[in-house]
Amino acid sequence: MSTLKYLTGYPVTITDQIHSLIDNDKLAGLLLKKYPVSHDIRTDKALYGYVVELKNQFLRQSGPLSKVIYDDKIDVIHQALGLHSFVSRVQGNNLKAKNEIRIGSVFKNVPLECLKMIVVHELAHLREKEHNKAFYKLCEHMEPDYHQLEFDMRLYLTYLDRVGKLY
């Protein structure tokens, strides 16, 4: 059996089940049954509005977002799903801080739940820089099914890597 690069670290019993779904061409059916349609947030402007809405709902006290975009280079260069950048610049006597969120362009065609999981992850970095217990607790506060959605996203990425587009 070949390795499942998006599912490393999961128990062998889980990866064996995934291999079985792939070998029997049932992974697409499982994903489509759970998530029948992809979202319609295709532009950077729509993505910015969606992210700011979530931020305002859960993280009102955090600093503003200066940029939220889909990035074509993100998965190739950084091996990541999204990036949160915190940039500090000196302007005169003031220190200006800017928060930017970049989401991989591959996520223009995923279910809304999966996009929300990625956005929640990046928003959590506004408060918690490290992937620690407080970080994941904040993710679960914003999206109670965070861990299940992360697993489902890994299944989707596995399908995309092995077979191709689902939506």
C-alpha cells in the first residue's frame, strides 16, 4: 500500500479503511454524500467578506485584517492549506501591525464546511500563534466540529491527489 501523505499520524486502522475506500472507488461517494455541493465564495472580495464576518462574530477584540486572498502559490511553496501573516512596519513614530490571511486556491472548490475549517484555523492564529491546546480550544469554540472537518478535508485532499477534482 502506498502512503497517504495527508493522513500521516493517523492509526493504521483508519488508514487501512481509507485505502479500502480508495481501492473500491467509494471515497468520492462518501465525500459527496456528506458534502454534496461546493461553496460559491470564488473571489477574493467574497472571501474577505466571509472571513471578516466570522472574525467579527468570534474575535471582535482582535486587530483588523488588512488582506484576505486566495493564493495560487500557497500549497506548492509552503505545504500549507492557508497562511496567517503578521507584519509590523514602522511609519514615522508609530508601529503599524497588519494581519493577512491567505487561503490556498485549491479551496475555491470545496464544501463550505471545509472552507470554514481553514478560515477558523487561520483566524485562531490572530490570538494564538502556536498550535497548542488553547489554539485548538479556540478553533473548537468557533467551529464545534473542527476536528471532524479537518479529517474530512484530509480525505478530500487525498482524493484530489489520487483521482482528481471532485466538484
